[in-house]
Amino acid sequence: MIHADGNATDADSGLQRVELRLNGGAWLEAFGVTPGSQHVEWYRGALDTVVGLNRLEARAWDVAGNPSATAHIDFTVRPWDLFIHVQPASRFFVPGEAVNYSVDMTNVGNETTALYWSSFCQAYITVEDQTGKEWLNQSRGQTCAPAFSNITLAPGERYTTNGSWDQRDNGRNPVPTPGCYVLRHVFHRYANLAEEPAIFGIGDSPFNTPPVATFEIIPSTGDTLTPFSVDASRSFDCHDRTSSLEVRWDWQADGLWDTQWTADKIAAHSYASPGPQTIRLEVRDSNGAVATASRVVTVQAAPDVDSPTINHMPPSQAFPGENLTIWAEVEDDGTIVSVQLTYSVASLAHNLDMVVRQPHLYAVEVIAPQSEATLRYHIVATDAAGHQTRLPTVGEFQIPLVPQSSVSSDLRSLGIGIGLGASAGSLAVAVAIWAWRIRRKGSPPSKEP
């Protein structure tokens, strides 16, 4: 949250108003503008920023209704380098006893940090039990001014304050005992600071309770390329600090733990297949007591960002009028919706749909033209995302059309008549010609000897 101010000038009819907006939001009218003034110092407070790059824009209007050009300033907001540690005076309290605690705010960053509150601001506490039920959420009754009106912390510097809770809920009733409770101290306007809350038991004597398992998933929805980060640092136990609790993860909730026990509460995992996935957490305290929690993450198919790939080798030649089978291998990360061959006869284009004959193998029958010396064509593949690939990228494939009368009868019979009693060299020629003839008759390239 920021406060903005500036100035505006109009030497003619005078200024009517100044407006500003943050990060493309709604235009807000600034304060401090007296209509008709030729120069004003304007201001506006309580503007909510985001972590990262922000843009503040301002514009002025004169009395005649003419707007000025829009001025802007870009600035970066970094995350808070502050850590809140709420420390109870004891690990266990007897029923009705005041729960005293201290609050330490430490600057864990490398730069000086300043916090400001207005006079109406308050700090307050929240209390929940180990099931997550909230018993108290109210102001401590101490305003931010003067106690919290201004805090400036140098790197490594700590600010400490103290508080007390009377073990009563929002209705002023005593909370149930025995039980394990979590007390958080919230600085208004700075409610998202990293913290370690006060965790303690209320009962006549120490008692054994299992830990409380809870975790967050960021993001809750992604795709098969997304690393999902899980954070169990808000899990707690009445006897052990959160930092000493151990956790392990089951990424598919199939009963098989995918990680070993570790005190590190943050992990990450990606999924190869889309669909809902259940993540299971188990937390263990120093006494061996365990607790579990499960959450569901939505995994979508990764967007198809690549174009199809086409592999194709045209026949070396063909006869006019011959029925040719043209093959192409087409692959894509997503789904292929069409593969089309386009050829021309007498400058007229003909489009033919190629069909799947085997996985990733597409084919189409083409009759070589009688009146042309060359069969010219290209292939275009399109996937479900609309990406297209053309092969060749420029120009056309060209298959020479050779009249059968120009091929000697002896050569045309080589594929069948030569080889069995010939030398090794002649046999290689015969097999090669035989393979060429098989291919021209319609077999896919992957089936050649």
C-alpha cells in the first residue's frame, strides 16, 4: 500500500480535477485540488500495490473539460523481509491463567525496512485449536499509534512487544480444556508477514496430542509442465516446534510414500499425466505421534506450443497416369487434425486429405498427370492448436514423370528376373530395384528391406 502525491498546472481556464490509477485499475480522483486553480499539489493514499513491477498513472482535467496527457511512473515492490516470532511464556498453561507471550519482529533482509500505520489502525490476535477451529479473532484493544505508529528496522534489527490472552473466546467464554492452541499476532495492513505463531497447551498437566498436519499447494491448478510446490510449514504440535516436526509426501495418495522423513517442510512435484491428483502429507512429532492431511491438485494437459514435424521422401520418378501412394510421417506434441497434400495440374491446384494408415504415418493416392513432365506437390500438417507446418517450406516437391516407352523392356524386368544365380554385385542391384517397385506400389517407407 502506497501514498502518492504530485502537482498539476494549467495556465488557461484552471484545473478541475486530477485522477490517478494503479496498474490499469479504475481511475480515482486525487485530493487537494481546488477547481479553477492554475497550480495544485495533489495527493492520494491507500493505494494497493503488488509484489513486483507496478505502474502509477495520473492525468488532469481543466475547467473546460479538456484532459491532459497521461503521466506515469514505474516502480518495483519487493516482498517483506520481516519475520514475526510469537513466543509463549510457557509451553503449558493451567485453565484460566493468563497466556503471556512476546512478539519479535526481525528484519531478515539486506535493506532497512519501515512500517507505518495510521491512528485508527490496530494490532490483534487470533486463536485456533488443533482442529483449525477459530476461537478468537479480535483486536487486542491497543491502537497502532503511538505503540505501533512507526517502526524502522535495519538489517538484522529486532522489534519486540508483549501481549496477553485471558483464555476466552469471542463470546467471552473460557475455551475448552485440555487442548492445544495456536496464537497469532497480526499487524494490521501487514497481515501476510512470515511468522512462527505461539503454540501451547492448556490443561492441568502436560498431555500427549498428535501434531496437526496442514499444507498449501502453489499453484492449485497447472499443467504437465508445472512444478507444484507444497508447503507444510503451518503444521504444528503442542509439544514440538514446527521446525522440529518431520514430514513425508505421497504424490498420488496410493499408500506408497514417495519421500523420506525430513524436517524440510517445502517440496515440489510435477505430473506427467493430466487429471485430478491427490497429494497426501504425513507429519510426525518427537514422540512418534503422526497426523495426515490430503489435498487435490488439478493437472491439465500442457499447451501445445510446437508446430507439427513432417518427414517425407518423394519417389525418385513415376509414370504418367500411374496411381501413386504418397507417404508422410507426421508427429506433434498435441493432436493432429489434418494432413493435406496439394498438387497442381495445368496450373489448377488439387487438395487431397491424407489419412492415417499406421501411427504417425499418413498416406494418399495420387494419379500422376498424363500431360505434365513433373508432378509437383507440397504437404501441410495442422494440429489442434492451429499450428501448421509446410513441407517443403518453400517451393514444391517434384517427381519426374518418365514415359514407359523410354524405359527398355530388359530394365523393366530386372526387378523379377535377376539375382538368384548372379554375383553378389548383381544381386544387390536386383534387390534395390525390387524395393523401389514395392514402394511405388504403395508400401510405407518403414517396410522397405
